[in-house]
Amino acid sequence: MPYLRILLVAAIAFGAYTLGARAGRSRYRTIKKNAKKVWNARGVRSARRTARATGKRGSRKLTSALTK
């Protein structure tokens, strides 16, 4: 009898894991799609460009300060 209970619990756990994994994959795709939208939004692109330019300026200043 205890083996039957263990088998039943294992079967339920396996089924729950399988259904959860499928739902998880779907959710992952949704999150990925939305993150891509945000990453490519006009304001974010502008902020990335500004951050890149600021980083380059800062690295040039740091390089010149270290080589003096």
C-alpha cells in the first residue's frame, strides 16, 4: 500500500512539473518578446546611445589621465 501512495504522489508531481514547464516556456516567450519591444523603443535607444557616448568620453579622459 505505501508503494502505491508513493507512485501516486510521483505521478502527480511529474504531471504538475510537465504542465508547469509548458506554462513556464510560454511565459518566458512573452517576457522575451516584451523585453525586446522595450529594448528597441525609441527612448531606450536614445538612452543607450547617450550612455555609450558618455562611456567613451569617460574612458578617453581616464586613459589620458593615466598616461600623463
